[in-house]
Amino acid sequence: MSALVVAGLRKTFGALRVTDGIDLAVPEGERRGIIGPNGAGKTTFFNIISGWLPPDAGRVEVFGRDITRLPPAHIAHLGVRRSFQKSALFDALSVEENLRLAVQATDPSRFDAWGRIGRHRRVLEAARSLAERVGLADELGRRAGELSYGRKRQLEIALALAEKPRILLLDEPAAGASPYERRLLADLLRDLPRDITIMLVEHDLDLVFNLCDRISVLVRGSVLMTGTPEEVGASGEVQAAYLGTAHA
Ligand SMILES: Nc1ncnc2c1ncn2[C@@H]1O[C@H](COP(=O)(O)OP(=O)(O)OP(=O)(O)O)[C@@H](O)[C@H]1O
């Protein structure tokens, strides 16, 4: 089954056609890279999928359900979670506190006054296990605002995971990360269970080519090609439109 199907998606800002008929289908469990030059419309595409921008035309389906024009909270509730290019952390709170808030927000028993003590322990354990999972177990007491760029991205992924996503949209998770942090990030994403479908917008082509099963190349608002990393890497058309200029 397809986790995500997008058909004929269009979006115009004034005279600028940013999304110009995007068609793609992402099977459940796939790691799909979305690459393309600056301004190709990648972030706009994510904004439309997650409900932050209404498209002018086209359709978005998640696990067979039409989600076009549903509000962002509703789409999130259906399991589509995104991490943002700009940090969405509570900088003054510790890593553990950020994680606890995210876990609490999704805890179905949060209104049950009788279970408070047990719940507190459950929330704490879930927060610590998320920190462990993304490699932040040693940073639990540190304020989020004091973390390095790369570690902030790790924390953002942990916050998205707290919400038990079925589809995870990652917008430039390696931005600002050191080479060491990029390796940690690659390991972390590779180890995520396959019941989470991942779409990764990223300028770090090594990360995309090493991690993704298939890659869609977005150029001027539409999909130039979708293929395995080998196919995309070998395509003269892609090199001409994107890779050649990106490496120039
Ligand atoms: N709200 C908006 N109003 C007007 N123009 C916009 C708006 N949002 C994006 N754009 C324009 O749409 C184009 C595509 O932007 P978008 O951020 O989607 O590209 P991108 O592929 O994510 O780029 P980058 O790789 O640099 O992040 C750009 O020219 C941008 O200036």
C-alpha cells in the first residue's frame, strides 16, 4: 500500500508557479529522498502535505485517505509528522523536559487524575528511552538552547517520534550539523523501524544517497525523475538540471 500519493499538485505565489503538477507515490516503509536546487519547491511541497498551505489544485492521500485541505492538527493526528527547518524546541527547557512535554501531549491517560504517579513514571521512562534512541541520553539535563545545531536536530526527531508517526517528513535535518553529527543522524534514521515511512528533504547528498531507497528529483516545482540512488546518480538529465550545478 502507498503511504502517500500526491497527484497534480499545484501552488502559485503571485506570478511564481512554485509547485507545478507534482505526482508521486511513496510505498509504506520506504525512505524517500527529495532533492533539488534551491527554490525548487521542496519546503512548499512539505507545507502542502502537512496542511500548512492549501494547494491551488491537486490531491494528497495518506494511506488511501484524501487529506487535501485538512487542517494541520488533523493531518498530524493521522500520523503525518514533520520536523521543521527552523528549530521548534523550547530553548529554556532541558532536553528531558522537552521530551516529557511531547510524550505527555500524546498520552491518552493525561486527563486521568487517579493514575498520576504511575503516569509520571511512564512519561519519564518514555522520555529517557527516546533520548537513548536518538543518542541524547548524556544530554538529558542540558537546556535545549545550549545544544549544538546537530544535537538540536536529533532532539527534534525525538520529539517527532514521541508522537508515533506513520509518515515522517524531515526538512533538512542535517543543516548545520558537523560531520560527526551527520554520521549519528544517518545511523539514527537508518535504525528507525520500517513501519515509519520517511520523506527526507536534504541538501547533504551523501546522506540522501546513502540512506534512501529511492530519490525524487524536484526541479522547478515538478518531479524530474524518481529512481534508486544508482539510477538518479547515473542520470545525465539530473546531472544537467541539478547535480552538475550543485557540485560546480
Ligand atoms: N509564502 C510565500 N510567498 C511567496 N513566495 C514564496 C512563499 N514560500 C515560498 N516562496 C517562494 O517559492 C519558491 C520555492 O520555495 P521553497 O522554500 O519551497 O523551495 P526549496 O526547494 O525548499 O528551497 P531551499 O532548498 O532553498 O530550501 C522560492 O522562490 C520562494 O521564494
